[in-house]
Amino acid sequence: MSAPEPHLLIVDDDERIRGLLQKYLMRAGFLVTAARDAAHARRILSGLDFDLLVLDVMMPGEDGVSLTRSIRETRDTPILLLTARSETEDRIKGLEAGADDYLTKPFEPKELLLRINAILRRVPEAPDESVAPKLLTLGPCRYDIERGEMWRGEQLVRLTATESALMKIFSGRPGEPISRAQLVEDLGRDRGQSQERAVDVQITRLRRKLETDPKQPRYLQTVRGAGYMLAPD
């Protein structure tokens, strides 16, 4: 049996853009639901789960960054932000709120499709129950490599798609520094200083979930001049 089509939620207050994106992504093979603003999106999310959310940043009422921050309190669904602002700091705010990626307007629909597919590829697949788990011990946390799951005691730590992808990369090369440029490439993103800065933001978020003291990381270390390194016990 073939896997079901990924279900996307598009949130944009511009009816024309919302309709165009919905039609384009449906033709690309996705199931697509659309919402006109954050309040409408909240009502939909109260009854449905999605594989990925595409949120416009500039909306009347609650903006996309605020909605992202709120969603992250209860869900780890991948989020792609659409922003008319090209300034790096504005994009960083979205990533800090919990977004997995961003796309600056105006954009080509094909680029949106490529970004969506790249994010969905980073989402961990359902584990094979027949495979014995391989664990990394990281102080109070343990990371199950096969399942792509992080646990703190008996509590499952929710990871976003990008955080899960980073842990998969690091767990495959424990004790080995990985440069920011290599992380950008392994995440399937375009090369550039802004993307490396985006990786820094995601590392900071991941440390908050992993480290006892994120400001003095023990397990996800910065190696001067070389990048970042996972250092399990």
C-alpha cells in the first residue's frame, strides 16, 4: 500500500496567493487545507494534524511568528515561514520561534515545492520495531539513534524536523567536529552565510532541550574554528 499524501496547511491572509498555492501544491500531489488567518488556523489545528505548516509572517491580528511560537508549545509539526522581509534579523526571529525554514516573498512556486520536500525528507521515519535500539547517553538525556527520539528520564523530548535532522547528523559522527557549512549541506539547504547563521539558531534551540546549562554546553560543543560536535558520555 502506498503512503498517504502529505497533508499541508497553508495560512495566508491574501486570498489570491492562498488559492494559487493551494492549487499548485495539490497538483504536486499534496493534500492541502487553507486558512485565512491565525485564528482560522487555530480552529483547524484543534481538529486536524498536518505533516507541514506554511505560514505567512505578515498577517492582520496574530502574525506568523507569534503563531509559530504558540504551536511549538504543543506540536513539533514542521513549519515553513513565508516572509516579505528580507532582513536577516527578521528571519532569525522566525527560526528562534521554532520555524524549520523560511522563504522570502516574492518566490517561484517551484522553490516553495523544493523547500517543502526538503523539510519533509528531514522528518524521521516511523521506526522499525524489529531493530534493536542504539542509544547515546547525553547526561540526563538519551538519544535513540534508530528511532530518532530523545528522552529525558521517562519524558519524550519533542524535536522539530530540523532538530531531529541535526541529531541524526551528529549521532552519525559522535566526537567529530562538523562545520556549519557541512551542516547546511547535510540539511539540504542553499549555501551561504545567512543559512549558517540559521544553523546557529537551531543549535541554540537544540541545546536548550539537551543541556543542563545551554550557555555552557557539555554535550553539543562548539569547537573553535571547526564547527559543532556531539560529545556523548
